[in-house]
Amino acid sequence: MYVNKFIPGQEYKRSEIHDKYGGNRQRGISNSKDHPMIFIFTGKSGENYGYEDGWQDNTTFYYTGEGQVGDQEFKEGNKALRDHLANGKELFLFEKSDRSGYYELINQFNCTGYHLKNGKDKNGSTREIIIFELEVVGEYNQTLIKETNEDILNKTLEELRQLAINTVNNTHTPNLQQQKSNVYKRANAIKVYALKRANGICESCDEEAPFIGVNNQPFLEVHHLNRLSDGGIDHPVNVAAICPNCHRRSHHGKDQTSFNNRIKEKIHIKENRS
């Protein structure tokens, strides 16, 4: 976790955050390509575009999605924020301070759901706005994740597949407790499913896992293929369990595009046969 690198209540110069961790320097939702982190920024100026960010209670913060004109859609930053748990990305919320270029870290959060509402865009036209429901990371979250993991690990491959598919679009329910549970189940079910499907063999190079991990299981890493046309990573067909070497190549290799496409083809063939 990167939480020790940032201290809640401390101010950071935004340009220095991006110098070190990457991410877009101008947008409200800044998704780092080189680190498993997403930075989101809030401030009073957002009110000019119909944004209404703010605390709902001691642990829940509502954050308005990106897009100043027209209906907001689940693409780019909005999609990255919605799917950050399944993507293995840590989420940090910063609020603009009185010092130019500086932002105060509010805390690390998990997105546990969202809802839609009507509002005005910067031109005064009525449009649909995404409101993300963020929960402060804390002991409660860790307990819920542990309970969810224990439940998922005991399921069969087919049960995991059905759980992953059934929870793809179930990110919001009237019951907040169930909503949070669904989010963690979705993220964990897809990851555990990919590892069980691989059965110790890299789904890219077809070699055995390079070593046995501390959990006494063959060590493979879950790679998100992230095909937007298929709905992104929220589906078993969009993840692969691969060895660390192939994982690095998929992100940093000169041939990363063609390499990832080959993995996608192999997973599609696997899933169509199952």
C-alpha cells in the first residue's frame, strides 16, 4: 500500500505528485499508468460545473464524476474510478488548499458504489451526473475484505465464474452494507477465478508458475486485459493469470499491444470452451 507515502491532512504540491507517480496533471480524476494508484481532486471551483462533492457522514464521501458538458459517461477517468478495486488501484482524494498548486490529502478511499442524478452542466443545460460513493479505508473495510475472501476461496471454479458474472452490473443497491460486500465480492471473485482457471500455468507463455508463494499456491499475477468494448475488467474474459515476467512485458514491453492482444485471444478461446 502507498498510504504511508501520503499523510491525511498534509498538503502536497500537485505537480510533484505527478512528477513521481504520473497521471494527468489537469483532470479531476488522474489515473497513473505506471503505479497502481488513482488520484482524485476536489475543490470549490467544481460548483461552477454542477459538482457537489462532500461528506455524507464520518466515513462516506460523495464525489462527482468527470465531464463538464452533457451527460457524464463511464469512460476514461469515470470508468477507472468505478473499477479501481477490481483493477487493483488505490484511490487517494485530495482537496485544493489556499496555497496555489497545493492540495491536502483527505484520505485513502474505496469506491463502493455510485448513483445518478440530474444536474446542470457548465452551459446551464440539464444533464445526467455520476455521483461516486467513496468509503474511507479503515479497519471496517479490511474486516469485510477478509470475510469476503474466506467465502470466495471455498467456491468451485464454476461458482466463482457465476459470482463474477452475476455481480458485474450490481454496483449499487439500496442497502449500503450489501453494496460494499458486492463490490469486494466482484473484485475478489474475478481474481480468484482467474487463478483457479490457470491452475498453476501462465495463461500467456503456458509455462508453470516460477515458484510457490507464501500461501503454498503457484505464484501467478492477475492481469487485467481491460477491453472497453467488452465492458472492461468486470468480467472473467477480461482477466488472465500470468507469470511475473509476462506481466511486466504486458505493461512495459516494446510489443505490449500485440502481446496483450495475443493474451486476449487465448483467454477468449478458453472462456468459449468452458
